Amino acid sequence: MRLILSLMAGTEWIPGVAGPGVTICNAHGAHSISTAEWTLSAILATLKYFPLYLDVQHSGVWKRRFEASAHYARITGDARPLYPPVMLEELTGKTMLLVGYGAIGKEIERMIAPFHVELARVARTARTRPQVHAVSELDSLLPLSDVVILILPLTAESHGLIGRHQLSLMRQGTLLVNAARGPIVDTDALVDALNSGHIRAALDVTDPEPLPEGHPLWSCPNLLLTPHVAGSSPQFAPRSLRVAADELRRYTNGEPLHNVVQAAL
């Protein structure tokens, strides 16, 4: 075996199976649109209280819509009597922190642009044009953010990146969105933060995964949870195969590969 062309963006499990003598490429860019759309949808669904209103729909009780005001007060800590009563929130004008700035992160930024959010970016190394902060600055940026999006690969450095301390730094009512990998977040700490009402979250990935029946995450408040489906649109396979086919053509022609995540030793 000399070359592995993964149809996935995440390849963290492959090196341990293949060993160091194999070149590994991922499907960089193949998941960008579908995962970015899931991220935007999850943010909007949470801010528009769609889970609550779906429950209201199932109950068939119109007056329950006023539960939205109590939900807003609990999650934001803003208990002032407001008129008209708050029934949802707006994304426009919020402060957003994008942790990970690869192909999917850039696609998320493109889709978020019409909402005129104040966006900060974090990646492994700092750079300019656009400004990207280093991971070492993460703790100083978390308290400034209304929405925190995780879209970075799982590595030894990113494992447990969002732990109990980082969750405590988030402001009251922050929305944490994880479309990356479950182990980037400390699950026990996340469960505690959700149950306390300190933050809310939208997750497409969990740790453990698959999430077993009876796990505390299933019943956490202020949580929108999907079972790792963000990249699984009908266009996923054709895009991934086109990426792999191009890499194979380049390999057979002796050209440099585009998406190497491990070069053979």
C-alpha cells in the first residue's frame, strides 16, 4: 500500500491503521457546502427557538409560545419585562468566533457574511489578510463571542481544546456549535455547562460516538443534537469522488498531490 485517498475530511484514525509508510490524502473541500449549510441552519434554528416551537406544534397549544420569553430570560440572564415579549433572537450583529479556518471554515464565513456578524478567526498559526488569531489567543476571545463554531481537525493538540475552563470563559447564553469532532470538547464539562443553563449548544458530533442510549447529552436542555449528518447530502459522494479522482490522476502522472495529510516516510 502506497497511497490512501480518503473520501472524508477527517482522517485521524487512518495513520494508526496504515502506518507511516503510506501517503494519506483527504477529501479537502468535498464537505464544505453541506457542513457549512448545517452550521448556519443549526445557528438559525437555535436562535429562532425552532426546537421549542416544534414542541409547541406537537402539543397543539398556541399559548405555549410565550414560553419563548422565559427561555430567553433563562439563557441570556436578561429578565427585564420586555414589550412586545421576546419570541426569538437575531443572528445579525452578533459576535462570532470561528475556530478552524480551512475549506469548511471559509465556506461558513462566506455563508455568514450577509448577516453582518462581527467575526474573529482562530487557527493553528496566526496570519493576516484576513486576520487569523493563533490558538494561544483562544481563551481571550471566548468571553467576547456570542457564537463559537468549532470546525477544526482532531489532533493531539485539539483533543479537549474546549474544556471546563474554556466553557466557563464563555459569556452567559453563548451558543457553542461543534461540526468538527466530538473529542475536541470535554463532554462531561459540556453536560454540566448545559444543565446549569450557562451556555447552549448545537452538536453534529459527540464523544462518545455513536452516542449511546441513555447518555446524559440526550436529555440536556438548550441543546440541538444531530447524529453526525452534516456532510451527508446527495452531493457528498460525487464531490468526494471527483477530489479522489483528481488526486489519483496527479499521482499516476507524478505530479504533486493537493490534499496530503500524511506524507510517506
